[in-house]
Amino acid sequence: MKQVKIGNLSFSKVICGSNPFYGHSHFSEARDAEYSTRFSDQAVEQVIQHCLDLGLNTLESCANERILTILTQLRSKTSESIRFVGSTRIDETSEIKSHQQKLSFLIDNKADVCVVHAQYVDRPRKNYSIGGLARLIDRIHNAGLLAAISTHQVETVELCERHNYGVDTYLFPLNLSGFVYPGYEGTETVQDRIKTVQETPKPFILIKTLGAGRIPPDEALQFVAENGKPCDIVSMGFGTVEEAEESIQLVEKYF
């Protein structure tokens, strides 16, 4: 599979997302329950291993002991690098309850990319800055790791670029329907998102590319290929080994 560089590290053009592993479908309560039941540690490991076999080399997930244990198991079975893009996202599955503590966990475990989550950077702000972000980015860089943020908002990317916070890559939603998550109140259009991705020189890790299962993978990947940059990466979550295989086979068609 094609490789993309962020800093001095190479990542597969498509990487394995993880929302299904935590029972997060952004589709329905029934599908959430199905994912929660389906994804034992063994099932998670099976899907990631299949992705690795098909040429992916990176997992994107929130920070937690469970996923690090699974990654350690997978790494013990191969001499190839398995990269980790880890975020400070906090949800009902999180034992660690602050972004600062999650970032410490990521740094201690040497995540290749440490992501300050949208829960932190997209908070309501009184002025045109993101309080505390510069210090968090410095912590990541001082540890010799790549620094990222995830954001749902065009404005947040613009702020980071304007203030030169030193973000190495942005996790950012891009899909043909404009879907972000149920109840999202932002007003950005699909064209706004395309413009942000294309006019920001830094690489993006494009998320929500399938619109949480609302967009067929063929259409989704064609859209992202036509509207992303050559240096951008695509993160996709897979509900089954078969879903992973179907989507990954399309990568060679469009990239």
C-alpha cells in the first residue's frame, strides 16, 4: 500500500480506525450494542491483524490500557512496525478522566502521534486562541513525538495555523454527505471542509470518511481521493474483517 510521511515517519495511506471496537457506531443504539457484544479483545485483534495483512501499518484509537495490550500482542508477532495514533478522547469506557493524564499515558507509551482531542480544542472560547494547547504541543514535541489535534471545526484548524501552535497533522472529518456525528451543530458545508483540507499545507488524517456507515466505501473513497491532498491519510473503522477487506481493496483503485 502507498505510504505517506508525517515528519520522519511513514504511515499507510489508509489506517485502521477504532470506533466500532468501543461500541461507537454513530448510527443507532442497536448497532452500538451489536459492536459492544461483538468486539472482544480477540475480535479486535483479529480485525487489526487482517488490516496489517492487507498493508495497513497504523491503528488510530483513544488512549487506554486495553488497546495498548492488544497492540503489544500484535507487535510481538511481527518484526514490522505497527504505528499508533493515540488521542486524549474521554468517554464512558475511559478509566483516565482528564486530557492531561491521557496525554501523559500516550507519551509514556510512545504513541507515534499524540492527538489532543476535539473535546479539548473545540471547547467554547472567549477569544481567538485555544487555552493551554501550546503547552500540550510542547510536551509532545519535547518527548520526540508527533503532535496532532482532532477537530470537527474549520475554525479550529484556522486558529492553529494562525497561532503557529506547531500541530504536525490534523484529524478532521471529510465525507461527501457532510456528516460529523448525530446532533452536530456546526454550520460548515462540505465545500468549506474541502477548502480547509486543500488550502492547509500540513497533512490531514481524514476521519468520518464513510459517514459512520452511511456512505458506501466505493463512493466514500472516490470522494476523498478527489478532494484530499496526496499527503493526507484516510482513517476508516471496520465492523468486520469482511468490511475491512472490501474497503482496503478499493484503495488501489483510487489512490
